[in-house]
Amino acid sequence: MPELIRQRVAVARALGGSAFALGGVGCLVAWWVLPERALAVLARDDVFSVIWPLVPALLAAGLPSAFAFDGRDLERASGRPAHSLRGRSLLLLTVTSSAVVAASPYDSATVARCTMVLVGMGLVSLALLPRQVAWVPIALYPAACWLLGTRSGGDHAAWAVPLRPPDDPVAMRTAVAAAALGLVLFVVLGTRGDGD
């Protein structure tokens, strides 16, 4: 009986788990609490920036725990090929991300761009890094965007994609490319799991 429970837990974890859903709820709560106005950037005189575009990082932060699984164990536990279960995970990811974008009180194109770049980065991290460290780029990039990518006068560095103006076509193309790269790597390579 314990083996059956372990197998079901492995399958449930592979299908997304609660960490990703909690990240979506965290986004909605953060948007409700955070001000829309620009805030002073820490340790930088006369530099102000909005922080709400970085909120989808909460959604992406759940990826390492929700989607890092060993394909061999998963195939044994579920009786299905791992790529089939990865497809279901991506469906859950798409539905949750779409719900977060739709429920945001801010500009939906900007929120979609931020979600794509941060979730895409999370999927790339999952495919290339062990699960124990896959969260690091997801945590550091938004922090670097806000602390280092903001300039005086409210302008943002080109690499700080989530903070770029809503009508910036290069930022949108970069976000689409990051999401596409993350999806391809996740589907083709799977995840590194627990340091395989």
C-alpha cells in the first residue's frame, strides 16, 4: 500500500502540484496589496519604479517544486510516458498563467509579457539546472530588474524586460522567445529532477 501512495504522489506532483497554484494566488494577493505608483528603488537616490510587473515571479517560483520530476519514476508510477504527463503539466501551466493574466487589474499585455518571460525563464531553469538551484534565476532576475535595471527618470534597461514600457515591441518579442525556449526545452529535455 505505501508503494501505491508514493506512486500517486509522484503523479500528482508531476501534474503541477499545489506550489504553482499557490503562486497564482500569491500573484492575485500581491496585485491587490501593492501600489500602482512607482516606489523608490532601494539604495538608489532619485530612482523610482513600479514593482507590480515583477509579481509573476511568484507564479514562476512554484515551477521548480511543481514540475521537477524524474521521468523514469513517473513512467513507472503512472503507466504513461513522461512526455504525456509533461504535456498535462504544461496545460495546467497555461491555464493558471492565463487566469493570472486575466485576473490582473493592470494592463493585460504587460502582465502577459512579464508572465511569459518569467515562466519561460523558470522552464529553462528546470531543464538545465538541478531542482535545488532552479529557483535561483527566477529569484535573481526580477530583483536585478528592479534594483539595477531602473535608471533615473523612470527609464529601464533593455534587459529589464518586465519593466519596459507596455508598447515596447522588442520586450514583447523577447518575452515570447523566452516562453517558447522554455516550453521547447521542458518538452524535449524534461527536467534535471533532483540532480540527475
